[in-house]
Amino acid sequence: MSLRNKITLKNANITHIVTVLRMEIQEDQFDGYEHLHVQVNDVSDEDLLEHFPSTNAFIQSGLNGGGGVLVHCAMGKSRSAAVCIAFMLHREPSALNPSEALELLRQARSLCEPNDGFMEQLELYHKMGCPDDVVNHPLYQRWQYERAVEESVACGRGPEIDNVRFEDEHEDTTNQDYNTPTEIKCRMCRRKLATLPFIIPHEPQEKRRQPRQMQKQFTDPSVGAIPCAHVFLHPLTWMRPSLFPSPSDNPDSKPEDNNNLFPDAPLSGRLTCPNTACGSNIGKFAWQGIRCSCGEWVTPAIGLARARVDVLDASVKRGALTTGAGIRLPPGFIRDHAKDSGASRESL
């Protein structure tokens, strides 16, 4: 309706129009205006995030030229509101978050309400720092990988190998400071499996359906917190044989099967140590997700079992006589007790 009200558009000094609709439009409606057409549906799984840099640049060009910009969709509620919020975030990334920008937008148009998927994308865009290049940003690529996994799982199969982002193969992660002291090693052969940048943090859900004793351990510092049973990781190169087993790994496979190196990937399975001389079972994966022992649901889930690995502080030198973070203490072991009883490192 706004497009047809030419008098109002003129009075508002509209020179640029952004159309956020997946449909055929009559181009003659935009005669005399600079026009950008973004074809997306108003559904939560639509990728609007990739269009934010182009819409931001277009809106800014209209304002820089002394004109006004009309951003419209079908109802002026979800898609167009999300595009406006993205522009506001891009201009003031440190001053506003998506929720604050939405409240500010509602002062002019109270019915604005981007769908949940668009709000999540705006949160991700804000977390990325509102860059001019979205598609090459590691957080966007990781989000795309997770979306591909979700779609595959919905079809009852594992993802395709080309859709999985192996974090240690990308420059943005390999150039990070990997002198971080935190290391995860196979308990059997001491093969290093991961460092801190590849660990996926997750927060335990407080007391959710926990037995009374476990609830006490979550809240009472004297009892000590219960560590999660698994350490969850991003996909890494050494996991390929476990995540995408080739037919040659199956003794029952037929010769013609070997033409397809990676057939349908399993939805879940075991993770084995990449050291061929070891090959011990060190964890499990489930593309559809795993509920951690803390109660949190992690999707997709690639987890190393704490009982099969050691999480170490590599900055603690071997031969040190003090009880440091590099020593894996038994559950419930209290260092003060060890000190008072005269226990040394050799006795642990």
C-alpha cells in the first residue's frame, strides 16, 4: 500500500526503496526510485543474514545522498523490520543489541516483530560485530554448517562431508594463538586431540531433574561441582574416518561400493583415537544431538568421554613437585587434604 501512495513518498523525500519479498513485482512501480529487491520468505529458516551487508550499503547510500529510504515487505512487520534492525546495529554496534534496536523501532511502528529465526540471525550478526562481509565470517560458516546438519537429520541421515566445517582446516582458526595451556589428550596413548579453541562451551541447566545429592553438588562449594561426562568439540580433521567411514572400512563391503568414498554418513557412532597404534574408543557423536550429563542438549554433538581422555594444563612442566593443574586428580580429591597429609605428586 505504501508503494501506491506516491504523494506521501514524495513528501517523505523517499529516493530509495528496499523490497523484502519473494515474489514477482512490477518494476514500473519503482520508476524514479533506486530499488533493491531481496527475495526471502517470512519463515524462520530463511537466510536473511547473508543480505544484511547489501541492504545496509543500499540504505546508507540513500541517506548519504540526502534522500529517504522506504523498507517494505508484505505487512511491515517481520522481514522489513529485521532489515531495519540490521542497519541500526551496523551503524551503532556497540550502542545497541537486537532487542534494544527492536524496541526503538517499535516507537515508530509498534507492530514490528521479526520472526524467531530472524531475531536469532540478528543476534548472530551482532555477535559477529556487524561486518561488511558476512558469508566469509567463521561464525556465519559455522551457522550454515549447523543448518545443513539440521536439514540432513530431519531427513533421517547424516550430513554430506562437503557441508561439514572442519575447524582446524580454516585460516581464521589456525592463525589463532594455540599456545593456550588447555589440551585434551587420549588417556591411553597421550595423543593430543584438541586445544581450547575447538571446545564447545555449554552451561549446565541448574538443578534440572537432578537427584538431591547432585543438586547439592551444583550449589555447595564444599561438595564440588560435577563435571560433564563429555567434552564437546567442533569437527576436526582427525575425526573424518569416524564421522564419514568409507566402504573399505567395512569388511562386508563390495568392490563396487568403493567407488563412493563416503556413502550416507551414519547419524551416530563412536569416535576412535586417530593414533592407528591406539585406536581406542574415546567418545561418540550424534548429529541429532546428545543430552549431556548436566542436562543440556547439545546439537550437533561430538563428544569426548572424560573417562577416556585427560584435560590438561600444558603450561605445568613435567617434574614439578607441586600439585598443579596439569595433574588429573581423582574425583573428590581435595588438594588441601593432600598437602596436610604430606602426600607428594609421586603418590597421586
